[in-house]
Amino acid sequence: MRVLVAATNPIVRAGLESIVRTNPDLLTIGSSADPVTLAAAIATHNPDVVLIELSLPEGEPVSEKLVALSEVGELPIAILIDTEDRDRLPELLRSGVKAILPRSASAEEILQAVEAVASGLVVLHADAIDLLLTLLPMSERVVEATTPLQALTSREIEVLGMLAEGLGNKAIAKRLGISEHTVKFHVSSIFSKLNASSRTEAVTLGARQGLIML
């Protein structure tokens, strides 16, 4: 899986590249120091995922920072942001970002997010989910708990709880002592039973139905 790293600070950029290299399934194929050079780097290296450490000066629209990505279609983007920038999460999501993590995210969380977005999933840190819920209008936040189409098994609830922690399939398989194939089966079953289309939606629905605690 080809990963392009972008960060203005060279130390941060080197750190992210180092984290990516610890996963044998990921390949760092280039880096960019700013949005101006990012589009050119993407065109040159053709990455599967872009991992960005994003600085957002107050008042500057997210769209201006991500304008360089406007020509790359549905390329998965994972972003690390400052805690104080979290009120701009909706704008980031509307800009096509697939994973949003705080700068304090662990190396494991970053790697899992990169793998997840490359698989077509949307990844939000637990802190981001809580904040997004507070930003929703009250009419959208007050949703009656519903009964799943089918009851989740105890193992599926266990897996759902790990999804809420932001764990990827590989980490879940290691923790439970089962194969990644079995984990994928459980995740697929959870999606089907909860009528969810993403991990984030499954976690949100599971929390609303009292299956897990966030």
C-alpha cells in the first residue's frame, strides 16, 4: 500500500514517515512540505493514501488547504489535526477527508487509520465522534434507540467495542487470538445486523442501542 506523507514541519514529516515504515504492508513513496507541492507529488507518485499533518490558521477555510487535492478524485486522505481545530471537523469531512485523528494519536492508531481508509472506511477518533455529536442540532441528536434487525452475538459485541476503540482488523485479530478473516466476517455481520455502511456508523448505532459504551 503506497503512502504519501505531507507535513510542513520536517521533523513531523520524518516522524510520520518513520511510523509508516514500521508496517511491512505500507510503503512510503514520497513526501510533501506544503499544499502547493502536494498535487505534484500525488501526480508523480500515485499513492493509495495521503497522510497529512494539517495546520489550520484561524479563519483560513479548510478548502483552501485541501485545494491541491481537488483534482485527485476519491483518493483517501487521513489527517492529523490540533485539538483546538476539532470544531472544523464537519468542514474537513465535507472536503472529502476519510480519517481524522488528533496529533496525540499513537503510532498504532495512525497505521490503523491509513489501512482503514485505503479499504474504503471512514475513521474518526473517539474524541472526534463525541465532538461531532455535540455539533449536531438537537433535533438530529435526539434519536430513539432501535432494536437491531438481528441480535448481535457476544463475540460481535466484543468486536464492536474494539471498533469503537479505533482498532483495525489486524489488531482485533491479535487481541482475540483469531484470524483476520474471522474478524472480517464478524465486522461484515455487525454491519448487516445494524444496517450500517461504515465502522463509524456501526459504532454510533451500537452506542445508541446500548450495546457498547463510548
